[in-house]
Amino acid sequence: MEAGSQNNDRSEGKKQWVVIAIGAIVICVVIAIILFAGIGSGLFGHGGRASSVAPGTVRISGQAMQSSSAPGTNGFAATINYSTAVPGTGTYVQVKYTGGFTGSYTANGTTQNVMSSGYQLYAVNQEGGTVTAAFIKDDDSTKHNLTAEIWKDGRLLASNSTSAPYGNVSLSASV
């Protein structure tokens, strides 16, 4: 009789594991449904609602930013400008490049030398006169543009760009 009771114990043990496995699968499916349904209903993010931004811009962390498309990409953004938003008041020099760059900008007769990479925004303390800037790429990349811009009170006053290896840009603007 002992052999028969051991088989019953094994059978009961297998049934318990089957029930536990089925329960775990059901829980996983329910969680997956909640997550996928939540993405469209506003549980995560903006609930699928489109926010209004100007054509050619993307919204990253709630901030509208310009995007650019490479030729032949059917209008899809091949690169995204993750630039710092330029404030609506004040004078700024903005440099955009995915690699390293060196250069300088001059305002009020004072030159500021910079060595950096990425997207940088430099505040210029000048209410009038001329701001000049010059920057050079630190590498031989031809795939990415080095772009420098001068901004005043949220308006772009001057811009220059190059994709040449070790390319340089220079610009000036009356502020």
C-alpha cells in the first residue's frame, strides 16, 4: 500500500506545480495587457495624444527641438539636434557638433576661448556692438556638420556650418 500512496503523493505534487505554473502565466499575461493598454490610455506618457509642434521639430522631454533629415531618408529624421533651447532674452553663441571642437567668441573686446564637444550654448554679456565667433572641428569627420550661431532675444542673427574634415566656421553679427 505504501507504493500506491507514494504515487498519489507524487500525483498531488505534480498537480500543485501545474496549478502554480498556470497561475504564474495568467499573472504575466494580465500584467502585459495592463502595460500595453496603459501606454495608449495615458497611464504612461501623453496617452497617445499628439502635442502641437512646428513641422520639422520633435519633442524630447517636453521641449520642442529642431530635427534635420538627411537626403534620401523620405522625410524621416536621420539626425536629431539635441540642442539646448536658446532663451528668449539675451545674447548667445551656440555651437552644435557631435564631436570635439575648439574656437572662440569675442564681445566687448573680450575673447573667450573654448574647447568642447556636443551642443553648447554660451551667454554673451553684450547689449550692443558686434559679436564674432570662429570654431574648428577637431576631427576629419565629413558625416556631421559643425554649426555656429549667434542669437539675440530669441532671434537667430547669424549662422555658419561646415561638414569638411577639420572644417572651420566664422561669423559675426551686430547685436
